[in-house]
Amino acid sequence: MRKLRVTVDGKAYEVLVEELDGGSAPAGTPHPSRPATAEITAPVVAASGPSPSAAGPGSIPSPLAGRVVTIHCAPGQVVEAGVNLITLEAMKMNTFVQAPSGGTVKAVLVKEGDGVEEGQPLVTLE
Amino acid sequence: MAIQQSKLDELHARREAVLAGGGKDKLEARRKKGLMTARDRLDALFVPGTFLEFGMHAEHGCRNFGMEKKSLPADAVVTGTGLVDGRPVTSFSQDFTVAGGSLGGVHAQKIVDAMDYAVQSGMPVVSFNDSGGARIQEGVESLSGYGKVFFKNVYLSGVVPQIAVIAGPCAGGAAYSPALTDFLIMVKGQANMFICGPDVILAATGQKCTMDEVGGAAAHAAISGNIHFVANDDAHAIQLVKKLLSFIPSNNILDPPHDLSVPLQLGPDPGMNELVPEDSKSPLDVLDVIARLVDDADFFEVQREWAKSLVVGFARIQGVVVGIIANQPKVKAGTLDIDSSDKGARFIRFCNIFNIPLVTLVDVPGFMPGLQQERGGIIRHGAKMLFAYGAATVPKITVILRKAYGGAYLAMCSQDLGADFVYAWPTAEIAVMGAEGAVKILYKREIEKDPSSEAGLIAEYRDKFASPYQAASRAMVTDVIEPAQTRAVVAMALRNTLSKRETRPPKKHGNIPL
């Protein structure tokens, strides 16, 4: 066991760290001590996702039914992946529609105030 | 005086033949492809030297199609028990190098015997599924073997945890044994799982599809929701098994592996206050809240890729193992829909079986509206959340972060559903419906007469009801707390409920709407 002090956002935490030796069998312990770490990885999204039929290649579908509040992009604009393209409002909450990859905005298919259906194409990217 | 050397030689020769499985060349070929063998998987799972094998000398009894001349070492499945992080675990691992890992009568009997052993001794079962399917030469005996394994899966369900690793093919009926377990882990690339493959689908329906679309790990993780974790390779799958086991007890009468020796930290966490957006319409990433709430930001998320508007997973809060169920406002506004209700209900029921306290983080605007949802049976599916929470007798701690509207508020473990403690942030909006909708009903005539009055009425309603204080005034909330207090307060609530015992009228089981 090693005692360490870890500071998170200015607050100090004292933690005990146990080094686990995979080779020894701590027989008889009823419970494991701190777990082996295992990262959860994201799978590559399957090719045939429930992508709406209306959305062609490069078109970004609405994730849910709602109303267009703000359009943050214009045709011809070059955008990076993760940039907010459109803000929708639905169910008392804003939902940001982000660029899945970098590219150029080819067309914006809705205008502010429009109601949109789930899966309706909002923007096409090139 | 010593044992005859010839007896030892025979034993060693027999053992060596069984350990070689389908042949040393086949084992090496697998390893070259980056795949573990059936025994490699068990070696990686168990602490070295602790594995006790069952039925190593098993042989099939098939007398058809020339099978009587063939020897199938261990009958294509290695079974036994050993220690994982110091705790006994039973495992069976199908050997694809022996007759394609096919399941015959003896193979099935070995699996069933191992499971019987596990349930009698109260230990988890971890399976490695890697099999071409039924051993056709054995005819209906192999089919019966599947039936016996399924029956045993059901018999064990709710008594000891069952974890299935899909490490190779798992086709047709074979897929139903993993499906009856608690958690499924699939190895990306090398595993597939399906009832009818692309060829059968094409022949029967004319639909063209690929194996990845039908039965790949990504499809099952993100679309069908059939599995819980995706592993990059065999070694990663085994890491995930160990991590999962570190949160759960060996059987349903034990407590999970809490670590109550950690000193309680009851000071505030100002960073939690800073996470909360000023505007109630700005989405808050609930994973950020969870990271601050749990020990070492170590949250083991279950079914991360599926039904993402609800987040579920395991963690410890100041040493206490918990199952966390949280709305994710970043996805579909945090609404409960058909899939997220199924996901949440199943997770809650697992935690309840294995004495794992539930911590529910609420930010839900309602159930997902839509024709598809209604016709798809959102009533039946949403009811699973109510049923699972209502039936759960483990400690139930609920924290209402922001939105808590209508039936969805109840379905996120309100006090009425038996929560032991309900905390609300000052940003909580606990109401029967949103202000816009409520005002249209309450003041229909007034608004028809004077449409300009609507905005004022909405603001008035929101002030009065879109807050935690009306619910708090009716004792539906234990206390309204600063977000900064959340970790300390939840930790104390957990310590205060660990000895909770709730008994209900005896019955076979409730009738959860399926």
C-alpha cells in the first residue's frame, strides 16, 4: 500500500494505492481489492445503423423531432468535426447538432423556426 | 516403494493429448492470427496455478458417421474452476480447434456439471463461446444438450452472476445461452452472433446483408442492444470480465465488494456547482456529473453505445459499490424511450438481485413523444422502469439534478416508487408537466380572450411549480442541496441504508410487462 495525495481542482485527496501482482494468489480473500483496469472501447458504428432513409450521403439527420432555434453555419463555410451546426429545441432542452467530420457546408436544408422530424436531413456536408 | 513409472507415463501422455486440443499446429495457427486458444483464455482469466479442471478425459459417445473412430479431446470444451482476483469463479471455454467447438451430448453435460457446481458453491460463471454450433453427427442429442444448458442458465439466473464472452462464432440456438446470462461481452472482428445468418436471410426474404450488419459486435452494441461490452481482443475481453466482477458479489446472498475502510470525505466539491449551466435548456453532460460523484472518476459504463439517452453502470461512492442510472440530456434531450427503458429496467433488476444500491440521477423532460414510440409500446416498455424500481428492495438514492417531469419523473425512482432518500438541486424542476403545456390547459379561456396574457401566465406557473420546493413542501424530497454537497450527502445516505432490509409478501415472481 502506498499513500498518495492527489489534488483535484485545488482540493487535496489522500488515496491509498495498492500494487496488484498478477502472479500471486491472495487465496481466501472474500472480495477482490481494487479492480484491474479495463478500458471500454467504442465499437466502429455498424454500416447499417438505423439511419433514416431520407438522409443521403453527407447529409446530417435530425436526432429527434423538434424546432430549429439557431443555425450556426452557412453554405460554403468550412467546418471542423464537432462544430455546432444547428441548435434544435425539443422536450424543454436544446440539442446541438454537430458536424460528424470536417468539411464544407453544401446546403442548409431548414430555417430557424422550422419544425423538424426525427431523421429529417438538416445540413449537407461535403 | 514408488508408483509404477508406466502409470505416470500414461497419465502424462493422456494429459498432453488433451492439452493439445485439435493439435499443436492448429493452436499455433490461432495464436498467429492473434486469437487465444480455449485454454489460453482460461490461463488469462485465472490466477496462475489455481485452475482445477473438470472432465479433462471426457470423450463423446457418438457411433454415427464414422465418429466412433474419432477422438475429440475434452469433447471440445474445457471446464473448471479457479481464482480470479482471489475469488473462486467457474468457467467453461469452447475449443474451436476440436470439431469446430461443436456441442454434443458430453460437451453439454460438462457445461451443465460446471454450472451445477457453481450454483451449489455460490460463485460466478464466465463462459467463452467459440463454437460452430450443434454437432450434427450426434443428431437430436446435441439439440437436447442446448436445451439442458439453457435450462441451467435459467436455473442459475438470479443466484450467481453469469457472464458470457462471445469470442468466435455463436450461431442459431447457441446464441440463446449467452442471451440468458447477465452480461455479454463480444470480441470485435473475431466474433459474431445471430439466429439467422446472411445466407438464410437472403434465401428466406431476399434481403441482402453482411455478416457485420447481422451479427457483428458493433451492430449488437449499438443497434440491437443484445450485448453490453465490446472488446478489442481476447485479452481485453478478459480484462472487462475482471473489472465487471470487481463490482459484483459472488452470489445473491453476499454483499458486493464494498470498501468501507476508506475514510469518509464530507466536504463540499465546488467543481460540481460549476458544472451546472445557468440556462435550464443547455444540456448538461451527465457523465461529467458522474465523474465527480464517484471514486477516482472510475465509472464502468454498461451498454455505452445503445439507448444513449440513459446512462447506466457501476462505480464506488466513497467505497460503496453502486449501480448508477442517469438521464443523459445530451442525447434526445434525456427522454426515456422504448430502448432506454429496457436498458434501465434490466440494469436495475441486476443490481437488485445482487444487493447493489441504486443511485439515480434525474434530468428527464418526459417520455419520448412520437407515433413510433406509442405504436412500439412505450407504455409497456416504460412500465418496466416503474416495475423494476418498485420491485427493488436495495437502497435507492435519487438525486434530481434538473428536469423531473410527469410519469418519467416517477419512472426515475421518485420517493413514491420507494426511494429511501431523494435529494434535489435548487435547479430541479419537479412538475406534472411543462409550464407551456400546463398553462394552455389551465387558462384556455383566458388565453383565447387575451393571447398576450400567455407569457405572463407561463412565467407565473414556472416560478411556482418548476422548482424543487413544491415537492419539498409535500415531503417528496428529503432535502434540497447544493450540487457541491452531492458526493458527501450521497455517500452518507448510502452508509445509512446499507443495513436496509425490506420484506414483501412471498410470491413466485412479479409479472413485469415484457
